Amino acid sequence: MKWAPALFGLLALALWEAAVRIGDVPVYILPGPIAVASAFVADPVGLLQSLASTLFVTFAALLVAAVLGVAMAVGMSASRLAQAAIQPWAVALQVTPLPAIAPLIIIWVGEPFAALVVCATIIAFFPLFANTATGLASPPPELNDLFRLYGASRWRTMALLRLPAALPYFLSGLRISGGLALVGAVVAELVAGTGGFASGLAYRILEASFRLEMPRMFAALFLLALAGILLNFGLGAAGQAILRRRGLA
Amino acid sequence: MLTIGHVGRRFAGGVEALRDTSLRLTEGDFVALLGPSGCGKSTLLRLIAGLDQPDDGALTWDGRPPAAGDIGYVFQDATLLPWATAEDNVFLPLRLRGQGRDDAMPQVHAVLRRVGLAGFEKSRPRQLSGGMRMRVSIARALVTRPRLLLMDEPFAALDEFTRHKLQADLLEVWRDAGCTVVFVTHSIYEAAFLARRIVLMTPRPGRIDREITSTLTQSPQTRLDPAYAALVAETTRGMESALQ
């Protein structure tokens, strides 16, 4: 059972290769897996450097989104006024399509790396913010009463009750936002790439598509998918380890 | 210790939880507030704890009003911090009062021993049974050596065997600690077994209908004692009258 996904993947690759060969599909329409692997082997350093660049943007955005998300959720849970002021804007930010605003952000921010991080942060922010806010409100009223009974200040209640209670929610949000930060980084790189900023795997995809180098384009796509899977599993495993250590899993 | 004078409490939506409720608590009392669900028992407990304020009447403390730690509160659920060990849960009230961990630990371990949890100091709530979690909750309420212990149906969710054991243990703790206990319950048997004073409340809006004084000497054999059966019968008759 453990090997089922890998075996299924191998079978799908074999069928794909067979279909391409039997159907004599031109490589500029659909390259087979062997051609894709050959394209990767031809320039592994270039593709991996681009992957590193995309991941750097992804992690930077995830960090900024985590700091901003937690800070705004804490601010919102501490004050009804802040909640009334922040919540509609957070929702507005979530529903605004990034491809529509990315060109503006890239022009306004100017510095390319910072612009990519801003774009990816916008996408990654909401799950972290919403999950943390839900977690901060999750302790039962009895525990809040207990802290009041013992004269705990609002910030002490935050530190000893609400923030620890929000940890599982935050970690769950982090896992969702990890994938979204990667998507945001790729979208931003695509927009920036069309403007001439040559960086990241998305730019390699764009470049390969302009040159009809479909095997290289697929190699970059595979790397992106692999990065997304590893990011998801990595953040999930790290979250589980933290929760186990805290006695919550 | 505390005089509750003509207290009333109404909630939004016009729900009147308590009306003209008066009661006097004296040092060392064990008072059971007995009544059907929704009769304002828990509301009265929250007013006593200072977690809510009455719309009418007043609560007047003899001498100085209670400081943080003078009142212990045990809820229906154990309501422990799931990420904290038993000793850290019990340490919490002392920590909130600013006491250092090293300084507090002997006191924390002593109270955990007192409630029968020696050896479980490092256990987290999910590793403990329902009865053990409730013991941690009681230890947390006792660790500050409160003058007044408020208990809101603490054993309602436990099985009968565990409930009987915890009731007997609670009586021992009460005798040792010498604090005043106000115990909310809707079980006539529980009220008759535990309390020196059984206060019967009417359905909403809650009022105190009457009070029954117990002269039982509680022991493991009490439940087989004809005097206990007579007290249960008297309380049942009183409750039936209060419900009409």
C-alpha cells in the first residue's frame, strides 16, 4: 500500500512514453518522459538554480505572511475596533486575483525580488491570518473565565492561553500557505518574466515556451510540482512533530 | 463570609436567570445549590466568583473582598490546558499570581498528592482518564489555598463509580482545607451526600425556595444509612414542591 502512489506514477510515465512513441506525437506538442529527463540532464544546474530562486521567494513570502498574519490576528483578537477595521480588508485582499494586480505591484515596488515576495505574500497571507484568528478565539469560555478569576491581564491571557491554543490552527494555515506562496511566487515570476526580469522556474517555463523547447518546459514544470509536494509534506511533518512535542497530536 | 442580598440577573433577550435571591455563606460551609437545569445555579456561582455582575441586589463580603486566588473554581469539564502537564496545569494559578516555578513546585506536588495523582505530574490531559482530569482541575482550584471553592456540577460527566470516589475524596479535601464550598448540582443524591446545607432553587427565574440542613456524618457507609435515605426523601419532597 505504501508503494502504491510510486507504482502508479511509474505506470503513468510508462503509458505516457508508450503513447507518445506509438502515436508519433511531435516533441513540440508533447514530449515523452525520457525527453523531459534528457532536458533536465542537459542543464541541471540552470534549472536547479532557478528552482532555488523560486523557493527563496516562496520561503521569504511565507515568513512575511506568517509574521503579518499572526500580528494582525493578534491585533484583531485584542481589539474589536481593530477587528472591524482589519477584517474587510483582509477579505478584499484574499479575493483580489493576483495576476490582475501583480503588474502594478512590480511597477510600484521596483526592486524585483521584493516585488516577487510582496506578490507571493498577498496569496499566502490569508490562510495564516484566518487560521490564527480562529485559533486565538478557540479556548473555551471557562478557560477565559479562569484566567479572569486569577486576575490575568489581557496580554498574559494572550501569551499563556490564546497563543498556545492557536498553534495547531497556525500550523495548519502554514501548510496551506506554503503551497499558496509557491503559486504566488510562480505567478509573480511569470508576470515579471514577461517584463524582462529573468529569474525563477516560472521564467524558465516562459523562456522555454517562447523557444518551443517543450522538454525543458516540462522539466521545469516537474521540478515545480516536486517542490510543491515536498513543501506540503515538509510543512505537514514539521507541524506534526511540533504538535507531538506539545502533547497535542 | 458572604451575604447575597436580593440578587437578580437578567440577560439580553429578556431571559431572567435569577430573581430576588438571598443567601448567606459562613466560613467552612458546604452548600449545595440544587435545582433543575436553567434555574440560575451557575449564574449565581458566576456572580459569587465576580465573573458576572447582578442587575439587582448586592453581594457583600465580610471583611476584605476576595483577592486573586481566594476563590477556586471547578467547572463541569476539567478545562485543562491540553498542551500543559498536570503539574503545569496546577501551577497555572500560582504563575498568574507571579510565583516562580521552582518556588511553587513543592506546593503543586503536595496538592497533586492530596488529590491522589502522585506519579502523574508529567502526564498531559490526553494521557489521563476523565476522573483523573477532574482531579487535576480540583488540584488547580486548591493550589492557591482558596477561602471559597466554587464547583459547577464537576462530577456530572463522570461514571457513577468515579463520581462516588471523587465525592468521598472531595469531603476529605474540604475537611483538611477548611475552606467554604459552594457545589452546584442537579443530583439530589449528590447534594444529600455532600452538603451540610442543601439550597433548593425554583425553575427560571431562579429563586431560593427553601434550605435543608444535613446532620449526616459522611463516611463510605453513609449511602447505606437510613438517615441518608430520609434526607434524600426530604430533599426530593422539597424539590417537587419547588418545581411546582
